[in-house]
Amino acid sequence: MSQIYLTEVALRDGSHVVAHQFSSEQVRYVTKQLSEAGVPYIEVTHGDGLGGSSLQYGFSKEHDIALIRAAAEVAGDSKITVLLIPGIGTIHHLKEAYEAGARVVRVATHVTEADVSKQHIETAKALGMEAFGFLMMSHSASPEKVLEQALLMESYGADAVYVTDSAGAMLPSDVQNRIRLLRAHLNIEIGFHAHNNLSLAVANTLVAIQEGATRIDGSICCLGAGAGNTQTEVLVAVLNRMGIETGIDLYQILDLADYVRANILPHPQDITTGSLVMGYAGVYSSFLRHANIAAEKVGVDARDILVELGKLNVVGGQEDTIIEVAQKIAQQKVGSA
């Protein structure tokens, strides 16, 4: 089996859990420990990527360029990675990140909008960075559509393309179908990013590896949006048991997990009712708060709102739809009374 490369996402996806309040000192400490444990890629940005610190997405305690610089100073052989969502992050942000020490970018788009990644991938390659495509909400498109979009990213020069289960909605068969099809048609590496809303993150990651994915994501203590991501320390232990080489020292990762649990994690990363329903419905974790507000306003169940949003394949940026759906459900209740 090919070498498996893990990207640790706690300092990016985990930023959602701490309301984007990571300090340079925390980032420096965690990065140093991850590097010494042999983690090859460490992602550091605002939870919504470069340029995410804003009124809309939440202000960071420190500018993400400062956090990237702090990480790069102690990263050793590990490569500092950044996430960039076109429309939030810009070419200017990407160049700033490179100057601060980032050497890898994951350009993230909705699964049907890979075309907006072209200039960002091309710019990253011109800078000498590794550039990966990151197809968010991959559960919401057919395997054939995912392949179509992945091929676009490959044509722009991406070194790998990730199937991204942003809502934690995928079943193992969903992962298998998508990774297998991409592996059969792409000439670049395949990656997989999981969320644990249905308690399937580790299982789905193993399926992805078995189908040919060589780039996988993990997060210490499951630190990530929703119910978190694939738990790094668990995944490393399982892969060790399976004889799959990652080059990561399990005991050092376990020691770091103890530190994160005691000093960073604000609460246990459980699968709450809200997280579970988001995975069941297949919607972004950011929708939960808006659905709860709309439900209280019009007197309906937030879970019904989330399920209906999932049926409509609503994506980030369409939050205005939430109140419309809530009102529709309320009208239906009145009509059936």
C-alpha cells in the first residue's frame, strides 16, 4: 500500500470550536508537538480559511497570518498548510500566507463549483506551493459530478483532490463510490476529509484508504466543526494495528491529545443532537444556529428545518433560505391542523 499522508486540521477546523480564539502561543506549542510526532502536514488558518476573520464568520483573536508565521517558526520538517475558499480568501491572502511560511494550500469550493478555484491553484503553483483541490459537501453530488469537478481541478494543476464530507453525512458506501471513481480516472493523488456527525469518520477514512486515497485528515481530540473530524490519535492507532505506515509516533500524539483536552478543548466533542441531525440531513454545521433562531421565531422544530434544507441541497451563503423554510413548515402545520 502507498504511503499515507495525514494533515492535522485541529488548528483550522478546530478553530470553530474555540470561536477562532487560538493564540500564537497555543499554535506554536501544538505545531511543535505535531512536528516532533512526525505529522507531515499541519493546517493553520481561521476556521473558514484565509480571510475568514470577519463579522460574518467570526473575528479571530489574532490575524491568521500571525498564526501561520508562529507555526512555521517551529514546524521543522512538517509543512504548514492553509485553507482558502475563493470569495472569502483572495490571491493577496495566499501570497501573504506564503510569505509567512505556508507551503501548501487547499483551495476549497462547493462540490459543483470547482471552476472558481482555477486562479488560486495556478497562483499557488507559480509560487512553488503544493496545491490541493478540496470539494466541499461532496455527499450532495453524484460520484460522476464529483469526478467531473475533480478533473477540472486536476487540469488547473492541483497535486491532489479531496473528497470532503463537510456535513458528516456520508455512509461508507458513499465514500467508496466516490473515491473508487476518482482513483480510476485521475492521475493525481486522492484525499478524504471526514466529519464525525454520524460517528463514521474513522470508518469512512479507512474505506477511503482502502479505495486508494493517500491523503487523509485528522484532528486531535476530534477538534472540529459539528461533531469534529476523524480523531487523529484513534486513526493513528488503528492504522498502526493494520500495518499501514504513517510515520507518526502514537505515544507523542496521545500526549498531545492529553494537553489539548486539558488546555484547549472547551467541552467534550460529543455527537450532540444538533450535530447528529446535521449529519442526518446533510447540511453545514453553521446552519444549526440559524435554524434554532428561525424555529423559535415561527414556532417549529429546528430539526424539521434542517432536514428540509438538506432536501433542498442548500449551501453556504444561502442562509436567508432558512427563515423561508421555517415559515413554509409553519404554514403547513396550520393547514393540517
